[in-house]
Amino acid sequence: MAGKYITSESNLPDDPEGEEIQLQVSDEETKEIFNIRAKIDRDPDNLVDPDTLTVVKGPHENTEEEWYLDVLETDSGDPVDTELLESTMTALEEQSTVINTRSKEVKTLLQYLTEKGEYDSVSEASRTIMLEYLSDTYPELVSEYIDLKVQSERNELANELHDYK
């Protein structure tokens, strides 16, 4: 990967300076899109091996700010198998959404977090922790799932509206 990257301000978390974050960037030269783990800052002196990061912002993304980043890790994983994800979504539409881990250890830890007031219920703790883990560990999968889910809901709504013609 080259040393000049571009990202949208909308890809940045609030107050990302000096933080290690997951970030979608494109190579300024090739326009190839990557998901990376990086540390970013406005001051290159705060980074070990800084590369240039152009952050585009504004309603038309026509305003640019120059930032810097240390690329810590690039996504070298396999791409998401969209067909498999779509068929899995279809297959699970009519099934129960209950997940059973059958683990006394997990149940004990989730119950503890609930009783400590971290979560309102074991189910909420389980959902929250799993979704956070999946988002952090498999950002491409979560992003693809969101795209497919939105597309599916859009198609469903379009079909409903067209039926009323």
C-alpha cells in the first residue's frame, strides 16, 4: 500500500486523535479501498511512521483536511462470500432468533454483568457483547450484512408499494 490515503470524515469516530481505530481508506493513487487498523493524528510528530491521510468532509465532501496515520494492520482476510451470507439470511428468516451457548461459564459471567448493573438483562449483555465483537473483529462482514439487509428491506417496501397501484 502506498503512503497517501483518503477517507471520509463520516468514517472517523468522535475524537480519534491518538487512538487506535478501524478505518476504511482508499489509496490516493489506485483508488483501491482498504479496511485498516491505524493510529491517526493531525500532527505527524505524534506517530511512529506517518503516512498522509486526506479527510474529506462537508455535505459534498469537497472540503479537505490533512491528517496523518500509522497503518498498524491491513485487512488481509478473505472477502465476504455475499452469496453465502444472503442464503444464510434467507434460511434464518423463519427460524427462531434464540442462540443457546450451553455454557455455564458464559451464563455466569453475563449474569454477573447484569446483576452489577452493566446491562438490563442477560440477553442484552449477550447481544451487545456479541455485536461489539463482530463489529470489531469482522467489520467487512457486518458492513456487507447491513448492505444486504437494507437492500432486502428496500425491495420488500418497493414490492408492497407497487402492489397498491
